[in-house]
Amino acid sequence: MESGILPVPGAAIYYEVRGSGPVLLLICGGVYDADGYAGLAGQLADRYTVVTYDRRGNSRSAAGVPREPQRIEVHADDAYRVLHAVGVAAGGPAYVFGNSSGAEIGLELAARHPELVRTLIAHEPPIFDLLPDAGRLFDLMGQVEEVFAAQGPGPAMQVFGAGLAMRGGEPEDERVPGGAQAPPEPDPAMLAMMARMEQNMAFFIGYEVPPFGRYTADLAALRGSGVRIVPAVGAESVDEPPHRSALALAERLGVKAVTFPGDHGGFGSHVPEFARLLDEVLSGT
């Protein structure tokens, strides 16, 4: 694995590259960073050049980033610059997988820079405006903002979690952020990742959740992009808002959603099975 730091407007993005073959960019969401995809990347590095990175404001890409509401467009431009940094412009379009808000970033990347994206798998993007209960969810984003400003990240996270009512595939004390199952005795790398994720929580709930929850995908641009877009859902997250959003996206784009193992974080809790299906979808089989 090789790593680097990429200067971009307003931030410096930490990224990692593994393996060889066509480029596969994995875009994380939530509180986690490049290490949240380490298991998945390890499964795929024999077939792809797997690129992961810490999004601006998080973990090793946090330095110097203002604590202010984040814009999907800016994060999509970061992904665009990461792809250029690893040579995608010269080597042809990349495969892209994004989970949660990372899937929203992937959709914006495909809409704004379709020449760099061959296939996008958008795993449970929380595009709430596609849902019949969008009003309630938009109200929830406002409540999160208000509680964050008045009481801080912990209470705001409680409001957010209660409003989404996402179940999770395993008991909470057996999970780490992103859906990965914690080993009985975490190694130093796992402990370091968990510490970074804890530090990311305030930025996530205060500056990402409300604006990302109000994101509106440019469906017309996506339909005309020429990018193969594959909405994806978790087998264990039925009826949860991000799952319903992915199904609604598939309907609006006139494509079929693919069901992956696990829940919203199945890429971390069902790594081998998830990697096999991801490879099958990307290869068109």
C-alpha cells in the first residue's frame, strides 16, 4: 500500500493506493475514513488498483478545514482531483463505489465529471428528497442543526439516530463505525482507526449530516452522463431511509437496484461476500 497527501483548495487530502489493474475508487461516508475500507480493498487489490481516501474534515484530511457546513459539490471535486492524482484521466475512466454520503459524493462526481467514471455503485445514498416522508426527514435535519448548536454533538447524534431508527446488523457493542465487526482484542491499527472516528463525530453530525441530508441529485445529468449507475441496498436494512432512497433512485433512473449482503455497513461486516458481488457487478456478470 502506498499513501500520499494531495493539496486541494481548502484542504489536504490523505489517500491510499493498493494493487494493480483498473482503478476502483472507494468513497467513504459518515465518521469513518480510508481504513474503513481496508478489508474490502484487500479483497480486491489483486484485480483493481484500489484507491481510498479520508474525506476533507476527517481523520488525516482534517487539518486546516474550516468547521462549516459541507457541500457535496466540493467533496465531489475532491474525488475528481484524487482520480487525477492517480492517473485516471490518462488511463481511462474509473470504477467508483460509494457508501452512504460517499454514494452521494459518487453521484455528484458522475454528474459533474462523467468522463472519469465508468461505473458507479451507489450503496444506500441518503437522498431523502426522493422519499414520500421527505418533509419529516428534512425537519429532522433542522432539529439536528438546532441541537448541535445548543447542546453539542452528543445530543445531536442522539436526535439523528432516533429520527432515522436504523437497526444495524449486530448488537452495538459488537460493531465499530461503518458496520465492521470488532475483533475480540483490537490491534493497534484498529484502535487508532476507532480513535480517529470518534474525533470525526462532531464534524460529521454538525457540518455534514444536515447539508448532506438535504442533497438533491441531478437526475437529468445522471441519465445523460453515459455512466453506468447501479443503486445498491443492504439485505438487512429493509425499510431504513437510506435503503428506501436507493430503491427510489433506481426507479427514477429506470435501473434495477442490487442487493448486497449486510446492512448499511455491509462492506465492513460481510467483507468476502461483499467484495465478490462488487466485482461481479463491476464486471457486468
